[in-house]
Amino acid sequence: MSDPADPKPTSTARSPHDGSVMVWDAPTRIFHWLLVLLVAVSFATGKLGGTAMQYHEWGGVAILVLVLFRVLWGFAGGTSSRFATFLRGPRQVFTYARSLLGKGHEPHLGHNPMGGWSIIAMLTVLFIQAATGLFANDDILTEGPLFHLVSKAASDGLTRIHHTNQNILIGLVVLHLAAIVFYWVVKHDNLIAPMITGRKKWHEARDVPGGSPAKAFVLAAILAGLAYFVIY
């Protein structure tokens, strides 16, 4: 049974199927690994404190730009990156979750029903983390770049959300890593390699249109420019 969310097979008149399909376009892969790097840097600099907080601030702004980019890319990007392709209703999510407990496993070319909602959860938590950081303070030396726009009481409240949300983010990252290990070890489905190469092993040829790198670059540049103009 094929995944109804995935594109239709290509015609056999085209080039022979080589056993893999290009599923993740370059902009999506670059977004993913930049986000991984920036989250790691932001976490490390936040723990170091002191002069490292300047890098923490810059990293947070960059994460905010990336999250906004991914949201827009979910409507304007390649087929596999679009929300309409992988977001499914509660019944399909429950059915898929129940299937993981059995021996059988229906693979998905892109995000599976559970993975799709995990993307939404991660983007939401990252947005909250980056946005609250703009107004946060540490009562010592560090203040977010938009601290001056709110009262001290409001800043303190947003700082508490920033700290609490960090724990939620850590939990999601751990859950994400555990899922990768589970699929790799138990279901023999490597989720890492396709996010590096863009290609995934698949039993039939598929035509999965990718997003335009030029469009992605322009979109990211506009968002970065707006962020700089508004924040700094």
C-alpha cells in the first residue's frame, strides 16, 4: 500500500529507477542542519553566560529567522516540505502510532503522520523560545534587544517563560533523537541519511518536485533583513 500523501509514481518511460528517490530539496536540508547548529550554539552560550551571551542573542535571532522561513517554506517549498503533504488528522496519527507497536511498518517517503506534528511542535517551541528571548533579562548584564519595549515586570514574565520553555525544547530534542534511533534500530528506516543527501531508498520511482533554491535564498534574505530592521 502506497502513501496517499506522496506524489504519484513516474512513468516507466523515464530513466530507470536506481532504488532511491530525491525527497528533500537543498533548502530544506540546509535549514535543518543550520537549525541544529544554531540550537546547539545557543544552548552552549546560554549556559556559559558572560560575553558569550552576545552570541546567544545573535543565535536566537537567527533561529527566529529560520523558523519563520520554515513556516513560509511549508507553503511555498518543495512537495515533501509542504504542510499539506504531511499534516494528517487525529485518526490517521493514532492509526499510524498503533501500527508502530506491531511487526509491520508502512514506510512514508516524507514525514509520517506522527513526524509531521512533531515538526509543528518543534517549530512552535522554537518560536516561543526565540521570541521571548528578545525581551528577556538576567537581572545582571544581559537584556534582550527588545527589552526596552516592555516593562521590567513584563520582561521578567517573559524571562520565566523563556527558561521554562527551554526545558520543553530539551524534551522535544531528546524525543526527536530517540525517534531517530527507534526507526533506525527497530524499523530499519534511516532518517538521517536522506536529510544529508536528499535521497531515500524507495521501492518505486517517484517524482517529488523540490523547492527553488533561488526562491529560498530570496525568502531567507528578506526575512533576515526584516529581522535586522525590526530588532536592531
